[in-house]
Amino acid sequence: MPSYRHILKTVFGFSSFRPHQEEIIDAILRGRDLFAVLPTGGGKSLCYQLPAMLLPSLTVVISPLIALMEDQVFAARQQGIPAACLNSSLSAEEAKDTYRDIHRGECRLLYVSPERLALPAFRENLRGWGVSLFAVDEAHCISEWGHEFRPEYRNLPLLKDEFPDAVFAAFTATATPAVQDDVVSSLRLTEPLVVCSSFDRPEIFYRVRRKTKVQDQILSFIRSHENQAGIVYRSTRKAVEETARHLSAHGVSALPYHAGLPDATRRSNQLAFVRDEADVVVATIAFGMGIDKSNVRWVVHGDLPRSIEAYYQETGRAGRDGEDADTCLFYGPGDVAKIRYHIERTESPEEREQAERNLRAVLRFVDSGVCRRMGLLNHFEEEHPGNCGRCDVCRAETDRVDRTVEAQKALSAIIRTGERFGAHYIANVITGVSDERMERFGHHEIPTFGVGADVDRSDWLSLLRDLETGGYLRRKDGLRSGLRLTASGKNLVNGRIRFTSSLMNASTGTPTTGTRSAITRSAITRSASTSSATKGDRPSPDGKSVWREDQEALFQCLRVLRRRLAGDAGVPPYVIFSDRTLKEVVRNRPETLQALLGVHGIGETKAERYGSVLLKTVHEFLTTGDCFP
């Protein structure tokens, strides 16, 4: 039997595993249940596709959307993996052929929906075929605490009783600690290996901007990413249609996607985007969960996201191939008003409380002056030191100031009041605003009372928000609970670390230019580097090196070839070769099939199918300077 390292290279074309992949695969092959949180683009599918080649019977992947199943089946077959799916989109003849292949043992990897697994007759078929592994994709859908809860997932624990010898492996890219615990409990995983990779996506650049003329702002952003695939998220169908029309009127190949479109139109627009026939899709949040397109280079939010989890998942659809990607979030007061309008009309008190909690977290993130990555990861209770160099704050698109002394004053006030109160009460303590409650607790007599009276109260609230976003403070429980210091907060108040944040206008949450309040008297430190997207320059295709004109021309030539090959095979272009693969070909310019096997993402099956035409195209371009794909 070949080793899984051998399969990694010959089938998938990869020379090494990504973080945690080998540990997960080893656990599956040893028969152990597991739950894995891996970021989008972290290689979840390989964790069950590779074992499927070695396990004695069928691997069943439970997937929530038809489009996602079909994309993964396309990709697996291109790698030479015998895969299939059973869903409502198949004709009777196609379903019959799939059943026949499974009966003959000619299918190793089967994708199904949770609804199909709820059918007793189908589970009876599975028992006859034999199942070695159930892989639950998008496992956060089983949790009512998750942002994409699917009631159909609640039936999955029944499988533990009916298939006691099968391994159960659950995967997700987005799960807070509460959701993680709920998934493990709900699926009844047996002494599982729990793997939680970092939520950090270092290839993604995070940027937040206030709305002025949002349609023009979106257009300007897209023009700085010419010929790159991207997604624009809008909160309503009307906004989707208006933005798509605006972009199209200005020469951008953009298509709308929302639930109000006819099914055929929605499906057609999705396929056009997936197949590189349109550069941009403008969509509501209904779009994206089932899209496995690896060469999305940017994501724009034209409105405030509904939660940090949703924002993380939606921005995570960029850069799945590991290449650099850009994001920008535009928001304004109108977004907050709309969200609060819907919150106030939510009947369930629990749902209303959760929605309010989600909104507060999003507002802390967008209004914060600390490193975006730091604030984002803190939401998932993961620490980050800041200064990531890959966000608008850290790349000096906003002014940064040292606010250590002011932060220590605020943290000291929280400690001296017993870590029991919220931001507004603490701001009153610092600015010396006394009332009956303050006097009742005796806090008008503590040393920090009035220590910041020379600074506007709104500035202290902004600072407290930054400290919470950055992970120096955390609420004990719920929206109205008191702030308490984390380990990082204790290090800060004791002088072991320093604290910097952007200079913010507390009334609007926007970066200031010019005047400064008393809280920011220390010198502003500005990085020498600036974002290429801010300057309007188009970054090099690989985002990491200088990209010469001849390399760009060859890259575009190979994209044309990829599109033709994909059309012939009836699959999306990224399934043939990823952007990363094409860029390695451009850089290395292989001349033989053996050299081609050294390129990331090209295994033996792909080299056999496409190697000759790929090498011929490169040779002709280098010889003649022309493209003949």
C-alpha cells in the first residue's frame, strides 16, 4: 500500500502538508474521531480526500450545498480520485450510474447532503456498501450558536448508532469556542482529537473605510484590481442590483446574485463567475458558502456585516490558494440604523440579545484603532501581537499613536472598581463624573477618579473600545456585564508591554487628519510603507515579487489556456490549475514533464492530461513571444 506522503505528491502534486493536515490524516487512518477548525484555504478537503484513497470502504462527505459538492467532485476527479455526488440536480440516469459505480467499488469518495442522509432507505444502502469515514463539512451548521445553523444537520448524530465502526471527522473554518464545544457534543464524537488551527489568514489584507459615495468607492477599489476575480457583498437585493448596474455601466464585467433572481439566472451568473467568464459577482450573503473558487483575489463589503463570524467567512473566500488577497469594508451610520431596526423587530429575546451582541462586536472592529487582525482574532479568543503589516492600521493608512499611559489609567480604574462595570461607568470614573451610584460604591474617592478629566469622555470610550477589541479587556458574560482584564491587559497595566492604536475621531469612528485631542499628545509614528491599493497601483500577480511585463504576458496566456481546457472538460478553470500553479510555471518555466511534476499542484494525473499542451504553450511563448493556447 502506498504511503500517504507518496499519495500527497503523486495525486495532489504537493511536496509538503499544511499545518495539522498530517496529524488529522494520521488520526483518521488510525480510526479516531476528530473535530478540526482549519481556516478557509487551510486544506480541509485534502484531510478526507487523501484517506479516501487508503481506507477499505467508502468515504462519505456530508456537504450542505449542491454547488459545493459539484465543485469538489470536479476537483477530485481532475486529481484522479474516483469521486461522485448524489443530489437532486442529477438526472435519473446519472443517479443510476452513480449507484452502479458505488456497488462495483469504483467510487472511493461520495458527497451527499444531510437531507439525503435523513432517508432510511439511503442509509440502508450505505450499510450495504460499507462506510469507513463520515466527513462532516461546514460542521458549524449543526450548532444553533453558529452563524449558518442548518436544522437538517441535527439528524447526523443518528449515524453514530447505525455505523458504530465508522470514523467521524468534523471540519469547519469558522467556530467560536462555544460553537466548537456544541459541535463536538452534538455529533457525539468519541474521545475525538480536537485540532484548532490559527484563524489567522496572513495572505489577506484588511481595510475599513467610511462610506461617502459607496458605488464610486467600490468602483475605484475594483479598478485597482484589474483582471482579478472578486466578490462585492451588499445587504439587500436592491443594493445588489444597483451596484451591478453601476459597475457594468463603467465597463466592469459584473453580475448580480441574490435569492430574488430566477433560479436559472442565479445559476447562470454563478457559473459565469466560477468559470472566469465574469470578473465580479455582486451578491447578498446568500452567495459564497458553496463556492470553492480558489482564485478570488479580493472581497468588498458595501455594507456592515451582520456578525464578525460572517465577515471572517466572507472575506475568507479571497486568497484560498494562499496567494495575496485584498479586502475592504465600507460602512456608515445608515447601516447601523438598518440593523437596529431589524433587531428591534425580532420576537425572541434570546435572538435579539445575540443580534445586539453581534452588532456590538462588529462596531468595535470597524471603529477600532488597533490592528485589524488583532481585533479579528481576539473575537475567536486567539491572541495576536498586532503590527501585522497587512491591514490599514498597521500599514499607516491611519495615524498611530502610543497610548500606553492612557490605557494604564483606564485599566487601573477597572481594577480599582472591582472589574464589575462597563465602559460608560469607567469613563465616568476617569473623567470625574459623580452621581448617586458612584457615591454609593465609594468610587468617587479612589485614586483614579477624575485622573483623565482633561480629556473628552468620548475619547476614553474610544480607548476602552480599542482595549476590548485588542483583547486586553473581555466581558465576563453578556452585553451588560463588566469589563475584566485578560492576561495581556495585566501585562499592559504592569508596564511589561506597550499599547498603540490609530488616532480616531470618537464621534464618527473615522481616522482623523489634523487636530488631536489631549489623549493623543504623544508623537505620531508613521510607517514608511503604504498600501499599493491605496495608491491605486496594481500589485504584482504573486504579491511577493516584482512581476515583469513578459511574466505578466505569459501568465495571461496560461489563463487563456486554462479557460479553454476547463471548457473542454466542463469544469471551472481553477479546478484545472490554480493561480499559484500558473505563477510557478511562469517563474520556473519547466521544459519537461518531470520538471512539471515539481510544480505545486501538478500530480501525475494532471501532468498526463495537460502536461504536453502546457509545456508546448510555454515553449511557443518563449520562442515567438506570442500566445497560441
